[in-house]
Amino acid sequence: MTSRKTASDVHSDLKSHEAKCEERWKTIFKETAEIKQEMSNLNGTLKMAVFGTFGFMATLLLASLTGVVAI
């Protein structure tokens, strides 16, 4: 026959569980903050690439319309 857990046993188990969960949540929040920063950096890089590409295309179009470049 198994012995019944006392309130003290449950309290001890709960404190242990809460400590483990707190540590896990700290790790999760740290990792999500890192992911947010990486996504922000990637977003900035993509914006620069898109604006650079459209700027280059606009320059080529303008040059071809003014006759500077023969295409």
C-alpha cells in the first residue's frame, strides 16, 4: 500500500516544480528576445535590398530614357 502525501510533501513538490518552470520561462523569454532581434535585423536587410534593387532599376530606366545608355 502506498503512503498518502502530506500537505508538506505537496508543498515541497510544488516549490520544486515552480523553480524548474521559472528557469524554463527565463530561457524561453531570452530565446524569443534573441529571435525578435534577429528578425528585426533580417527585416532591415531585406528593406535595404529591395530599395537598392528598385533604385538601381529606376536609375537604369532613367538612363535609358535620357539616351545615356543604349539598350
